[in-house]
Amino acid sequence: MKFFSPDSERVQIVDGQVNVPAVINELTDTLSNEEPFYVMDIGDIVRKHQNWIEKMPRVVPHYAVKCNDNEVVCSTLAALGASFDCASKGEISKILGLGVAPERIIFANPMKPSSHLRYANSNNVKTMTFDSDTELHKIKKICPDAKLVLRIRCEAEKAQCPLGKKFGCDPVEEAPRLIKIVRSLDMDLVGISFHVGSGCADFPVYYKAISYSRDLFDYAASFGYELNLLDIGGGFPGDFGTSIDEVAMIVNSALDQFFPDKSVRVISEPGRYYVSSAFTLITCVQSKRVCLNAKTGAIDRMMYYLNDGVYASFNSILYDHQHPQPKLIGQQNGKVYDTTIWGPTCDALDQIIETMKMPELQIDDWVVFENMGAYTIPVASPFNGFPLPKIYCYISKDTWEMLNNMYPLEEENFCFPTGTEIAVCA
């Protein structure tokens, strides 16, 4: 198992559990404030995985690579034995390059480019989703021995990113027709999948979707299919202070009711659950504007310009409907002001926070944003020539030893507690 890329710089191993605030204080005392950076706590990902196995033991997580394709993230999960949800040739290539077996990958994009299908087929990635007859005929032509998973639509009423407008067939009106077409094409239908929406806040919808899936398992059986795979998709929370306890209770109950036969393999596609809280972004105030009232001369508003913005890490504001909240380093006393926070680029769209109450900041002050691991790094661009944040990766010695016992790790990719250098990973 290839754990960390030889092209990446080393991961810092520390005694005891990683103390992220202490790490941030150390780094801000050491680094230039010209560039933003992330602190990644690998142990947070490991704890999330252990929690998942404890709370939903029947459900095998297939990490959604699109959420954060950082190689340390993917390597950590591969070492832990997780599987992967890939949506493209590039993601499949990345995961196969880590030494992951193709059987641990589901090609979970219902609309796949033909060249990506050919790549998956040639690399023995056979399990894949579909939700239309045209996609089905394309798969038949390129990958006739595919293990097909029919994606149905059962969307949460409250979700950060609804997906039903784009993907999934109606479980009552469309799914039976598609099952008939699969049978007529003599292809291998192995399961049913759904995705209730990314960042779901309507957990009972999982029960409803699993119920629909049971109906379709039974319907497929009338055509001679013995389906053996249920994919419950993503939507699981991952921010600090959130929990999967409620959704786990609903999912486990639905599985016990509708799929008591343990021969049915149940998988999921968690993304933000694994990485959101593992990444903390540290930015810096590079410029400042004090807006005065024309009549009174009093301060109407403070404007701050950070060294990261919506073209980079904060793209999640536009594409993932996130609402990042700043935390300040050090004591911040005194009066608070109406405040607007901007990114560094020349585009007026580059606004991180439109308005909030904050104490006065000064140039070179550090501003911290937690829960920045999901749908941030893969979408970032160096627009206007501003560099993307580096990622400083930390792991406790105990966690490192546990992973090393599971899969031998290359020690040159790590910096041990006695070392003095700061480790950076790409």
C-alpha cells in the first residue's frame, strides 16, 4: 500500500493527540503571513472512520473523492480499509495509483464520458451507476459486463446541495421501466443506489429511500435478478459539533426492517463527513478599509481583505452553499463594528462575508476558519496569480503506529517528534 506520495513533503508526527490551536499558534509564529495555509489533523479522519464502523457496522463507506481528493486524505482512508466513490477517469486513476483494488471502487457518476467508461473497463472497475436508458445503452456498448447499480431519486426536503434535479430516476414511474430494459439487454443488474442530497438535514428521508429500494429489489427479482448491493449515498454531516447518531439510528432501523438478510452488501458515499472538520484554514488580513459616515464622521463599517477568497478556499460559498465563520487569534477586546470580509482578487464577487459584527482588526492579524475540508481544495484556482494555500499535515504518534501496523509506511514521508522542521504536504 502506497500511503503518501514521494512527491509530498513529510507529515509531522507529534506526541499525544494533535492540538490544532497549538499547532496554529506555532505556525503563525513561524510562517510569513503573505500566504494562507491549512492545518490538517489526520487523526480526525481516523476517528471519523472508527466512529462510522461503530455506529453503522453494516454500511461500508466508499469515500466520495470529489469532496477532497488530497492524497493524504485518500491514502489514510485506503490504509484504513475504506473503499471509494469515484466520478471520473482522473479520480479512478488517483485511487488505483494508491494500490487500491478496483473492486473497492464504485464509478458513481450516472452520466459518464465514453472515454472514462473505457478507462474504467480496461482497469476492471466494473461496478457503476446509471439512471437512464441512453446511459444504459452506452455502458452496454463499452462495458457489457458492468455490474449495474440503478440510481433512484429520493431527495431530502432540506439539503445543502440538492441533487435530484440532475441525477436519479423516479423510483415508481421510471425505475421499473429501466429494470426491464436491463433485462432485455441481458446485462448484470446488481443493486440500487440513491443520494438524498449533500449536507442532508432531513434524516428520515433515508428510511423512505431504503423502503423504495426494497420495493425495487423485489421487482427486479420478478425478472430473475438477485440484487445484492444497496448504496445509500452521501449527505452525512462532518462539521465540528455535528453527529451521525441520528442518521445511523434511522439507517440501521430501516436496514433491519427492509434488508434483514445480511447477504445484501450495503455501502455509502460519505464525503464531507470524513474531511470537513479535519481541515482548518488560516488566513491573514492583508489590507483594511475604514468606511466613515459622511455626516457624522463615525465609523460605519470595517472592510478587511484576506489572502484567500472565493476563487480559492472559499469557493465553497458559491458552490457548496457554506457560511464560514471567522475565529480570531489572540485577545480581541473593545468595540465591535459592522464588518465585511473580502478575498484578495480584483473581482467584486470575491466576498467572503457580507456583514457581521467583529472587533477591529489590524493588518497582519490572523483569521481562522474551521470546517474547511469539504468541497474547498479540489475546486480552488490561483486566479489573479494568488497562490493556493499549503497544507500542513499532522498525526499523533499513536495513530501513525496504528496505521503503520496495518500497512507499512515509508518513514521518509514523515517527520518525527524529535525533528525540528515544519512538514508540508501538497
